[in-house]
Amino acid sequence: MQTGNIGIIELQDILDCINKYNINDTDFIVKMTGRYILDDNSEFMNVIKNIHTTNYECVIKYGCYSKPVNYKTNNCITGLIGMSCLYVKQIEIPNGYDSVEWKWAKVTNLIDDKKIYLVNNLGINICPGNNNYFKI
């Protein structure tokens, strides 16, 4: 795939893995950007570690990395996100330089709000476009 949009490539890789390995719709997928550092004792990880005992179909932080929010909106942070395979498979591949984050957030409109866990803090240290890490 020829594109300068890394988010599109990441999403296509996930969709390709779902197909190649026949991942079930009920399986829970966690996507994390490789260059980020995850706190194993974060709110996100504490929810994920028990995901099969909850009714959550999505664990997400809305907003953008520079301005995260604690409510549902049309943007989300895809540096660390968890979602049931059924919904991941319904994410539209963006055209050109459209925001893949908008597509991930849009698919959450298909999920009952009671099945979406909005984390306050993801628990990742990120460095978007540079070597200066900060925690979100």
C-alpha cells in the first residue's frame, strides 16, 4: 500500500492479521504504537487484564493526544486502543491523508455506550514526531 499516512498502514496490518489468522468477532484486539512506552499498572491495562469478565467492547481515550477529553467525540487516540474484532473489521480505511483516528472514533457509534470504557489516562508515554516523551 502506497501512502504517507502511517495510521492507514497500521489499520491495514490489523485487518490483514484478522483475516490471515481468522480472528473471531468476539476476540478483543489491542492496538499500540510500537515506539510508545506502556505503564503495566495503568488504568488501561487494569481494564484490559480483566476484559473477559466485563461487558466492554471498547477501551478508548477520546480527543487527540495534545488535547484528550473525557467524553465521546469524533476523534480518539489510537496510540493505545482496545476493541472487539467485530468493530475493528468495520473501521473504514481513510482516503489519502484523512485521519484514521476519526475512523476509529466513528465506529464506536455502533457500540452501546455502556460497553465503552473511557479511560481517564491511557498510561503511555508518547513521542509524536520527536524524541520528547510525555504521558497521556
